Amino acid sequence: MADFKYSYVVCNCRKVTLGEIVHAIKEEGANSIESIGDITDAGTACGCCRSQKDDFGDPKMNLYLEQIVEKFVN
């Protein structure tokens, strides 16, 4: 996570930044990809940002919600 600024857009469809996601986790109590989506809308459109296995885009994403949850929730 250190390589990404909080302004980095994790969810391109909904334009949700890493900072918004971290805020949802730390301040709003999000503890899963689903609860992050409920609070921020991240991962609720095409789903490519959820995990590498869900990413059908080309080019692939550089950071996934799954990685963020692993880092900040677990």
C-alpha cells in the first residue's frame, strides 16, 4: 500500500479512491469487500477492482479491494 497515494483511484467505474476506502474501513466500520461497496460503491459495477480473479480488464488493475481488506481489516 505504501506505493499508492490515498488519491489513487481503486474503482474506475465509481471513481472511488484508496483514501475513501481506508476511511470506510477505519471510520465507518467496513470489514469486507461487500461492506466497502455498501459505503463507497466501490466494486459494485463491473467488479474488476474486487480481486485479480474478477479482473477481466486489459490492462489489469494495480490494486484490488481484496488486497486492501487484507491489509487494513485482518
